[in-house]
Amino acid sequence: MSARLTASFWVQAYLTRLRLADIPAFVVARGDATAGAVLVKLSTLDGQACAFHRSFDLTSGARVWAPLIEGPERDVDAAIARQRSFDPDLWVIEIEDRAGRSLLDEPGLSE
């Protein structure tokens, strides 16, 4: 039986990983500390962005980070605002990285 991490603990661990890689990131919306879902917005500082959410890989059943929306940053921000309007427990982390690094593909971040 595996224990599920709280949202707050996961967010703090993720922010630490980003900080250690010198990738600026900020919590722009705090959700439920225990069970809130998490969205990660990656801004490449050129007017473009992508928002990722946790999903399930349909072939393996594994949890993965998948793009929710990508394109002009204003469109991504509008989509995030819509998500927050019907899920007030949603966490939103914003990353600013010209190289487009999010570290979401690293081991341990999909659990």
C-alpha cells in the first residue's frame, strides 16, 4: 500500500527541485493543503506558455503530466482562471524559464 503525498508537501518538494536547478517558480494560487489538484504553468517569457495537469496514461495506467493548454500566455492564463473558477482547491505553480524546463519528466514527480 503506497501512501499518497499531500498536495502541500508535493508542491514544496517540487519548488525545492526547481530552486536547486535555478529555475524560478512561484505559487500563484494555493489550493487545498491535503488533496488539492496541481496545475503547473510554464512561461517561456516570449509570450508563450503551457499549463500541465496530472493525468493517467491510458495504455499503462501510470500518472503522467500532460499539457492542458499551450499557446499565447493570455490564453493559458484564461484557461487556468476557468479551472480555478470551478475548482477552488486547485494549486497553480508558475515557472518562468526561457529554456522551457519544468522537470516534470523527472522520476518521482508524477506520484
